[in-house]
Amino acid sequence: MSKKIYRVCAIAKDEAPYLAEWVFHHHYFGFESIVVYVNRTTDTSLEVLRRLSKRVPGLEYEVIDWVDFCGPQIGSKIQTIAYAKDIARCKDLSVDYWLPLDIDEFWVPSDFKSNIHDHVLSVSNGKDAISYPWYCEIGYDLPFSVFTPESRFHFGAHVKTLSPKPWESIKRVRIHCPKYFDLKVLNPSGSEAIFQKNRPQLLEKENIVKQSAYILHRMNRSETEYFAILKKGQPKSKNDLKTNRSGYKGSKNSSRRKFNWPLLEYKNYIKARYEFMDGLSIDELVDIDKDKIKTKAGFVVERLISMSSGDAKDKLIARKLFSGTSHVNS
């Protein structure tokens, strides 16, 4: 049996401090083909990726700002366009399985040991898609923290989906679960995934259960990073704040679920991670960008405090985005 090619694809904007951990993680768990499409970036992402590509043979990266030449209506769909482009690239590379993720999303086996190849063999005959549910990580007190077995999470209804031979199986690109020609979509347990009728990329409640593999979604990270993310803005919005978040879930959140990975496996992972990072020499680069993230967070906090004294609409937005943070009463 020939070796299967598993490819993970991401879109990145101003995420230089997170690229190395994301690339290392997926390479560690068996994704030997990795691509990052960089868009509208003002930080050191390209230099970080250049150095990473010397350590990870299967890593590719490309700037896709050319999409903006098509105008704002097309530019707002940059993620979908990048995914479609990469599906064509998968055909050139004869990729067997393709998984699109964000830089804050990590494919994780519950035993923290199985690689993606072994996991898929245990679930599928090679002809099915597999939708991995979000395990939404609770934020940390300190910015730029590394996840641990003691890290906590809550279940989410969203998924990210691994597709076999995507140029053949996918009828239309969608962010969480593509529309397929004729393909069964499985849970990581091997049972058929059941999605909501009115929201076909979100799992039905009975499917939101503990799984053998999942997407660790670092949607909170820390309060500082949460505020910085809000500065990015939504593609279709003229507002310079991202207003589609419902608040921050940090260390004071009541969730009691822990990842509880085997300690030995986690120690092996951390040792490999340390050795990988130590050889990159990117600390000076990303430290600059970490300072920019902290500055951006400060700007957002001041902006929301100002909005708290504004009209009813601004007050409502500020109250929602401050929810769960230390500024909840600002």
C-alpha cells in the first residue's frame, strides 16, 4: 500500500507569533504536506515561514493579496478562494486527504499519540469525509500560553472536515463542511455525522459528544489576545472592530472539562516542540509582533470604553464584547 498524503491548509493574517506552533503541531501528528496562504499581513509572517520551510520539507506558503485586485465583493471571499485554489494544488500533488484549518485550530487525537494516518485508518475505508468537532479552549491568564493536559474547554457545534481527494469529492467549498457530490461524512468515532437542517455545517446536539479526535480551537487564548483579535474587523464591515464575538471565556469560566492527555505523551510532544522551536531562531521576530498584539489590545479596550459612553447601539456592542473580561463593568 502506497503511503497516503495528508495535507493541512491555513489562511493567515498577522499571526506570526502563532505560525511555528501550528506548523510544528501538524507536522508532529503526521501532516507531511502543509500550506499557509498569507493575506494582508503587516507583521513578520513571511520571514517566519521562510525559516520554517527550511525545517519542514513539506511546508509551502504563498501571498494571496492578488485577490484584492478583484474588488471588495470578491476580496471578502478570500478564504473560500484560497481553499478552492488549494484544492487544485491537491490534485497536482495527488493528495489523499485535505483539511482546511485556521491558525488557531489544531487537529488533536484524544490519546495525544495517534497520527492522522492511523486515526483515519481506524475510522474510514478511505472514501469518507470526517468532520472533527470544535473543542473550544478556555483562555489563560497569561498571553501566548501553551496548552496543557490541564487546559479546559467546552464543546462546540462547529466542525472542520477532512476530505478525501477534494478535487473529486467537493462540489462547493464551505468553511466548516464542504458540499460533496456523493460522500458520507463521518464523526471521528466512525458513525455518520448528523448536521442541523437549517445550519448544515453545525452538528446536531446529539452529535456533540466526546470524540477520539477533534479540533482544539484556541478561540480565546488570553484576554489580551482576545481583544487584539477584535481589531481585525469583519470582511464585509466598515467597522474596524470585529463584532461577531459573544464575549470572552477565560480562567474564571465555569467549564470543568479538561483535555487530560496522557502525561508521557504530552511530555514527548513538549520535548519535540522545544527542540523544534530552539532551532528556528525566531524569538526576536515574534517578540516584536507580540508587542504589536498587546498594543492592538490596548487600542480595542480604549475604543470599547469610549463606546460604553456612546449611543445605545455602541453601548450594546461594548457590553457584549466586554462580557467575561476584567473590563466587564467599564
